[in-house]
Amino acid sequence: MKTTIHRPNTTGALSRAHSFQPACSQRHPKIRSLILFLLAAVTFTLAGCSASSEKTELIMGAASSLTEPLNELSELYALKTGVRPQISFASSGTLRKQAEEGAPFDLLLLASTSDLDALSDAGLLLEASRRDLLSNQICFISTHLEIPASLETLPDLLEMSERITLGDPASVPVGKYAAQSLESLGVSHLIEDKKLYAKDARQVLQYLNSGAVDAGFVFATDVALLEIEVSTLILPDHTHQPILYPAALISDSPEAAAFLEFLSSEEALSVFKSYGFSIPDQN
């Protein structure tokens, strides 16, 4: 259990743009026009080369809580290989349903073991490719800073909160794990009339950042995305099922298999860890 105060980073990057015109552009308009034409031609050529050299040869479905690290890794992979994965982000339950209905995914990386189990039971996975890539924790978020969040103060904070957001436990893993913790801690009855369900982990953050709620439950890795000052409490691991991110191939695409191997590499795992994810023990 860990309690902290999260303060958003409000220091913007310094602008490096300067208004500068070379002397030649002021004195020789024709030369300036020629330079601008040549620059435009070079930019157009480079853009065309870049667009033609990158290919989308695999389609991936991924839990929305992985948006930032996977976008970074997709860029890195495109630079390395010329292949840019097309990634669809949604709740794990939504992605499971889409896969069951025939969505053309080559690869899935979910935030829920049970959703991947369902696809396995339906015979939709290449079982030998399956692996647990990442793990996470669940956090209670409170905007009532006058009372630091802790296991002892959790009941009081839930009672004093008017609206509390969590993912829909039926389809959103962050909500499912939160509901398990609330039940385990004996406080689930305190939010019955206050719940505001979200369609995925990102919508939970939107509700918190917009002020639509005064408390909620998010993945620990999403706390850094909060734009408001809050008190946070990491809920004990024993109060919910292990939060694992399993991955598996759906198609026999060589490109998808190569990208999965890249995501399992030390280079990629270090990127995931930089966003707060942990690497589960591999027995």
C-alpha cells in the first residue's frame, strides 16, 4: 500500500521558434524565392519517400492503458523496419468482442487474462505465441486533499465523494480490478449510488480531469496523465486478481510475429518500464 500526492506537471516546454530572416532574403527577393522553392521541393520529396517506405503489414488490438508506450514503440519499430503497426486501442472486453466477431487483428495485447482466455477457448489464438508481457497496479484517486488517501481513510473518502468513476467491470479491466478490491475491502456498498462507469481506462481519466467526479480508480501507470492535484492510494495486490497484460498472435502473419518478439525484447520492455509498467516473473 502506498499513498502519495500527485501534482501535475505544469511547466511547459520553452519555445524555440524565433523570427529570423537572412539578409539575403531581404536584399534579393529572387534568390529568396528560389531558396524557398528548392526547400519545398526537397521537403515534398522526403515526405514522399517516407510515406512510401513505411508499410502497414499488421493490425494490432491493444488495451487503452498502453496507448503512450505502444505509440512510442510503434514509431521506433517503423524507424527500424519500415513497418508501421496499425494499432486499435480500446477496452480489453471490446477488443475481445471485436476479435470474436471477425475483426482482422493479427496480434492482441490486453489488460485482462480472462478476455484472452475466452479467445483461447474459442480457438482463436496461436497458443504457442501467448505470453504475459507486463503487470500493473490499481490506484484509488481522491480530489479531497484535506484527507490523505489510505486504507484507513478510504471509507470516509468514498462516503464524502459525490461521484466516483471506474471502468465498467463487465468489459473494462481497470473497473473489474477496482470492483474486486472494493468487495475485498468491504466498502463496495459505499459507491452504489455514486458510480459513473467509463467505457475504458482513458475515459476514467477524462472524467477525473474534467471535474465530473471527485474520486475514481485508475491503473497506477495512468496517474501521471492526471492534470489535477490528487491524493492516491495503491490498493493492495491481494485484494484483486493479478493485473497482467497477456499478448498472443491471432494470425500466422510473419510481420505480427516479428513485432511481438520486438515487444518482448529488452529494448521494448525498458520503454514499458519507463511508463511505470512492471515485468511479471516468468516461471
